[in-house]
Amino acid sequence: MGAEIDSHDLVVRQKMCESTLEKPEQYGTKTDILCGSMTIAYKLPSAVDCQEYWVYTDSRHDDCDEKLAKLEACETRYVIERELCFLWNELYRARRKPYRQEGVRIYDKLGHPHMSAGLHALIYAAFLTREDVVLYGFDNVRTGTQAPSVLREPGWAHYPDHNWPVERGMIPIIEKAHGIKVTFR
């Protein structure tokens, strides 16, 4: 779906997406924005050169004021919506119920303490653009189950225990809160 992805006015990719960009027929190459966590924020510009970088904070970044100040002082165009991330991660945590997946690391009996990179990217897109969003991939969020990753070999067992059913259930809330429509492709 590379040509279809590249045909959109704005293409947001996530994290270290170099391996997908090496397959333009499948994933396209257009990258207007790259989204990743505070943990890897400094690596984002070396991964892909684009107009801006959306950096989200999660449960690993409660004490990140110093890191934020350094990023804000950079010439690189970082967009960091810390309060937005905090509010949505709180809603995610409040909605979790006991959850267990086979073959993944367990952090918490309710599932991972923060949302996945994909859901953070969706929330940023909804909040910052107020435009409808087409998601390519995001199989775990689409189905509400752990799906194999196209970026990792079969049987790779180091996935965190994100609570996919809860993330799936948050999509209608995101749509309503930001007045958008989310479509999966």
C-alpha cells in the first residue's frame, strides 16, 4: 500500500521506522512527521529527516523535566504535549481490567502501565490536526489482540503486555473527544 500511504496530505510514522521505509512498495516513503517516546526522542532525527517530531511521554517519564528542557532548547522541531499524554494515559489505566497475554513480558496484572506508541501517535494526530485519520497497520489496536509484527521475526516474545482490548475501546472515545473519524486499512 506504499503509493496509497504516500498519497495522503500528511503521513505520520512512528518510532524507528527505517526498516519499513526500505520497502517503499509496501509502506511508502513519505514521512512528514515521526512520533516516538521521550525515551528515544534524540534518536528520531537520525532515523528520518522530516518537518517535525512528535514526542510523547508515558509512565517512564514522570521525572523528565531536565530532558524536556534540553529537547525544547534544540533547533529540531519537537512537539511535546505532556499534559495530553498524561490525561490519555490516566484514562487508559482507569479502564484496564486484569489481562494476560501469552508470550509477552508481564509488567502489571492489568496490562502495560501506558498506551502503545500507536495509540499515542493516533492521539497526537487527532489533537494536533483535527482531521480524520487513516491507520495502516496497527493490527494490535485494530483487533484488540496481539498480532505478529511485520517488523520482527515470527515468535519474537519481547512484546510488552499492552492491554490491546482497552486500547481498541479507546478509539471511539478519541474520535468523540477530538471530532474525528478513524479508519483502519
